[in-house]
Amino acid sequence: MNRQGDFIWYELLTRDIDAAAAFYGDVIGWTVQDSGMPGMDYRLFVAPDGTMVGGLMAMPGGMPDPIWLGYVAVDDVDATPGLCRRRGHAAYAADHPARRRPHGDAGRSAARPALRHAQ
């Protein structure tokens, strides 16, 4: 079971997914496999021990730079965006299901922009 605050998934959005796959394979030893998700080129990073550690996909048009996205578990996905806004941070509503992952149901998600210069 995931606990509040645990990082539970990562995704790399990049311009050249083949180059990224080769880089992380050479540097960390991760392999990449197709996710089997219909309609999109979504790949999975797999650690040497067989653990799936994240996703890899092409950046959507209009994104300025490649980015790693981190997904964090929260106890209440419906309440968390409001909590972020009350604390002065931008947040998007939690009204959509997360993409279904090949290794299980990802549940529901909300999003917030990355903090710049976070401490």
C-alpha cells in the first residue's frame, strides 16, 4: 500500500525516446520495454532486478524542455488540489482517471505545476 507522500511513479517526456532509452541503459542499466498500451508509444523503464521504475514517452507539442514527472500518493485526491490552492499554489482539479498502466490500475490523479526553485 502506498503511503501519503510516497513517490509512486515517474515518467520522462522527451524529444528523442530512443536516445533516452539508450542513455539510461548505459548509465543506470535500465532496459526499456513496450507498454502494450494501444494508440501510443509509451514505454517502460525496467531496473536490472525486473522492477518497473517509470514510463517514457515523446513530449507533446508545445513543451519547451524534456521533463521528469513524479507522481506522489495522497490520501484524498479530491481534497488535495484545494489544499494546494489554499496554500497559494496552483493545482488542477482531480476529475479524471489516470491512464491505466500495463502493470495495474493507476487510480485517479490530479496535477500541479512544478515549483520553480523549490527548497
